[in-house]
Amino acid sequence: MATIPLELYELFEKRLGKEEAKKAAELIKKSLEAIEERAKEQKKVVKAELKDELRKELATKEDIVLLDQKIEIHYRELDQKVETVYRELNQKVETVRQEIKLSEERVKRWLLLIVFLIVFLNQNTVMFLLKFAGLIK
């Protein structure tokens, strides 16, 4: 409820007289009430507009839940991909280990063949081995 200050009413009464001061005060009072009513209506409109703008700009709880679900889905997909790559890598490592083992066996065979050839094809080595074994003096 709007009222006008007493000093203003007294000023109107001095300048306009008692009846005119009452009318002026009543008009000012009605004007202030109309302004207050319009301000209340505007407040509702501005509040609704602001709420709509904030909804557009800010994340709601529903947005956060939806985003969390999407992140969880992507996490699972990524976890599956990592697991697949891990299995493939383990298979390749095992294949390389087998190849290394075969290569080691081949190298051992070649080394034995080379030692055998050196020992039995070299006359001095044969004599040394026979002396070492005590078969020749």
C-alpha cells in the first residue's frame, strides 16, 4: 500500500487547499499503487525470462545425469577397446617369444655344427683331443 510523505501532503495543502491536497494525495497514492502493481507484474515476467535464459545456459540435474550416463557408456567402450588391444599385444608378444626360442635353437645347432667342423676337420685339433684323452702319447 502506497502512501505519500506527510511533508508533501502539507505542502499540497498550503498551495492547493485542503480539498485539492486530498485529491492530489489520492491521485499520487493511486499512481504509486498502479506503479507497484505493474512492477509486480514485470517482476514475474522478468523472473520467468531470466529462468528460461538460465535454463538455456546452465546445466540442470537432468543434463548432468545424461552426461554422466554418456561418460559411463564411453568409458565401457574404451575399456573394451583397451582389453582387445591388450589381448592382441599379448598374442604378438607370445609369437615373438616363440620365434626367439626357435632362433636360439637354430643358433645352438649352427654353433654345434661349426664347433664339430672345426674340431674334426682341423688336423691339429684332432691330435690335441686324442692326446688330451690319453689315446696318443
